[in-house]
Amino acid sequence: MKRLWFWGALSLIAVAWVINIAIYETEQLDGPIVLEHYIELPMEQNHLFKIYYLTNKKNPTILQSMEVNGLSISTTSLNNDMWIYDNQNSIHNTPNIVQEFNHHLLLEADFDASMLSLEGVEDKSLTTNVFLTFSDGTAKDFDIGEIHVTPSTVKQESKLTSMSTGGTSNGLHSSIYVAQEQLLIDEFVLPQILSENVQVKVHYEGEKARVSDAIFQSEIMPSWNDVSQPLAKDIDWPIDLEPRASVGLYVQIDPSFTTAIDARIEWMGETADGEKFIAPLTLQHIPQLTDESLQKIIKLARDAS
């Protein structure tokens, strides 16, 4: 009886081992998967942007360079500490790990927007397909969403300055702006790629009024529904602001949105003298993947290959 029990237990262990191996093999990626991005940045040295990608946890591959219009730039990220185990690479002690899963890693790589400067080329807007090179030898075009790198602008005195910014862990961000002179402000318009997952409410109490930031005034960090201001689409644009009057924008980014956002969105207006100006609003979103969204991204990538 003891012998039968021993062989039965050994058989169960063997079956479990085979199943685990099968699951492991099924979960392994054939190559890196790059997330969708919306990036809109000026071409300046102090502006870095990140590319997020999935790789296998065991024997991961590292994004090394990007090639755009024949110009190759290397990542500025700190080197990942790599060590060899069982003839395969492993990562440890690195700030480039964004999330860790059972079989996969979500990694980030930094790039310098100023390195994309092409002398004599006016249109520096980059979109959709970018040639990426990884440490495992993968080198091909990836559809990464949209990247727009705009020419550097001449520094000018701000007409609409940021008074305060804030945010919550559930994707709510606030920005309060103060007019430095008499201003007429146009409607704030989101890029189409973001419109379904990013919402904007506007706190405006008249051309002379100053507004307070609900996020900082609340003892408990509010939710999107706690902000009682109207949606941007329901405001009667344009709006007037006298000197020192203010207006607030409250932006809700869907926490489950799997597109990475790093953008300086242009908010336009003009002075009483008819001078046009732009006030940039920063939108940033680092995807936090659930197991469900991870599997969906992997399935879509495999179906497309």
C-alpha cells in the first residue's frame, strides 16, 4: 500500500510538473510587445519621453535604440543590471521595471526628444510606426500609437500661468491657471485618440473670479464624480478672464486605459490686443496593467502577427 501511495504521489508530482511546463511555454512571448502611446513634446533637451513594452520575465529583452527617418538614437535609461542564470538573462536592481507579473515584465526606456532634431526639416512630427532595436536581436517597425515631437518654441512671457497642480491615484488631475492680463480663452480640445478615455471639467466662475482647487480643499481626495463642475463641451466658449482671475481644469484619465500618455496639450487664446498665445497643459498616464488587460494585449499582438 505504501508503495502504491508513493508511486501515486510521484505520478501527481510529474503531472503537475508537466502542466506547469506547458503553462510556462504557452505564456512565453515570441518577442517584445510595445504598448500604444500618445506622446506630444517639444524638441528640447529637458524633455525625455518613455516607451513602455512587455517582455518575458525569464530571459527578458531590453529596448536599446529607436530609428526615425533614418536617424538612430539610443535610450538614455540607466543600464539594467543583468545576470546570467541557466544560460538566460535575468534583470534585477533596475528602475526600468514598471510592473512585474508571473511570466512577464512591463519595462520602460527613456529617449531624449532633442536628439530627434533634423537640420533643415520643418515637419518634425512623428507618427505611428517607429523602428526599434532590442537586445535579443529584434529589429523592426512597431506601431506604437502616435508620437508628435514639435520644434522648440521661443521662450515668451506666459499670459496664463499655472497656479497649482494636483492629482489622485485614480487618474484625476487638476490644474488652476491665472491670467496675467485681460485674456480670451478658447475651448480646450483633446486629441481624438484620447477623447474616449480622457474627460475634462472646467471650473469657471466669471471673468473676475478666482477659483480654488477642489483637490487641495478637500480633506479626502475626491473622485471624478465629486467634482461638480461642467464638462468642457458644455462651457460657452470662449471665456473672458481679467488680470488675476483664474480658471481650473480637472482631467480624468481612465485608470484602466492601456495607452501611455506624455503630452503637452496646447490651450489657446488671445490677449485684449489680439496677440495669440498658447498655455500648455501636461497630461501624463503610465498604464497599470491588470492580469486581464495583460492577457488582452498579448492576445491582440499574437492575432496580429
